[in-house]
Amino acid sequence: MKVFKNILILLLVICSSTKIQAQKDTIVAQRNARQLVREGNKLYQQQKYTDASVSYKKALGENANYDKASYNLGNAFYQEKNYEEAVSQFELTAKTGHDKLTKAAAFHNIGNAMMEQKQYQPAVDGYKNALRNNPNDDETRYNLAVAQQLLDKENQNKDKDKKDDKKDDKKDDKKDDKKDDKKDDKKDKKDDGKDKDKKNDKKDGDQGDKEKKDEKKDKKSKPKPGQMSPQQIKQLLESLNNEEKKTQQKMNAQKEKGQKVKQEKDW
């Protein structure tokens, strides 16, 4: 029984010492963090923002929830125009801040960083959150009014651009319609030209056919080798008629004498 009590006492002593040591380590870490923040602030005042940010990061390494270190690191990033990293640190401060004034300052700087990036809607949201934590901050209220005006102007420009795009689309549609009409006109003219060409070709073809027929007629009218032409035949017939008349006269004369004359045809 005594042995058990002794073991229990020993465990309590060990736990207490461990807790005390942890508290001491925490206190030491917090002291180191505060010291690093002071060093960073001196560098910040000297406009050595990169060196200052190194000190602030070390301070957060000692105490990750040290809101002053994260807030000052955000300011150092802001001065270096590294606005995205600055916003990240201000958001961390807004989460870890122990009082409303700290949170309000973090949200106010989020608004400033967003304004620098011309992101007016997030800037408006940041300033509104700052005023929720500190409604009496006139500077935040003024910045909110400016951000709201810029946001409204941006939205108006977007609406105008949309309207202009719609107008341009309508114009393009009209242009396309005109182009189609012109194409149709050209096509019609082209078709008319083709039709005319076809008619001309047909006429030419008909004329060609007529010429071919005439040529055939001429070919038919022309005597083939070894044959007499119609004119020659006509002349020959006339000559034969004359001869027949002469023969008839002779025969008549012979009849008178009692002689027969044999007529032979050589054609």
C-alpha cells in the first residue's frame, strides 16, 4: 500500500514538473517572440521591410498564435507590394486576434490590400468587417465609401460592355445578313450568266446543227466521183430532147422515103 502511494506521489511530482517546464518553455517562447517582434519593428521603421519580415516570421516560429507578429508581417508584405501574402497574414490576425480593435485593424488592412489589387468587392467586404468590429473608425468608413463608388463604377462599365457586346453582335448579324444577300445576288447573277451562257451555247449548238445539216445537204447535192450532177443530167436531157426532135424530123423525112431509123439511147 505504501509502495503504491509512493508511486502515485512520484507521478504527481513528474506531471507537475513537466507542466511547470512546459509553462516555462511557453513563457520563454513568448519572450523570444516579443523580442523578435521588437527587432522587426526597428527594421520596419528603417524601411528594411524584407529584414523586418524575417524577424516577424521567426517570432511566429516561437509563437504561431502571436497576432502582433502576424499583423506586422502583413504590414511588411504590404510595403513590399506583396499584397496576396499580406492578405493571408491579416486574415490570420483576424482569426487569432484577442480583441475587436486588433480584428478591426486586420480587416481594414485587408480592404487596403484588395484596393491596391483593384478587387473592389473584397475591399468593400473587408472594410465592412472592420466597421463591425470598430464602428467608430472614420478612416475605415471613408475607405468603404471610396471602394463602394469604385465598385459601382466597375459594375456600370461591365453592364455597358455587355450592352456594347450585344450591339456589336447585332451589327455583326446584320453584316452577315448583308453578306449573305450579296452572296445570293452574286449567285443569282452568276446563275443568270450561266443561263445566258447555256442559251448562247444552245444557239451556237443549234447554229452548229444547222450548219451541219446544210453541210449534209451540200454533201448530198454534190456529185460523188463518177456520177453526173443534176445540172449535167438536165443539160443532157435537153440535148437528148433536141436530138429526139431532130431524129423525129429525120424519121418523118425517112417515112416519106419509106425507111425506118433505129434510135439507140446511150444514157
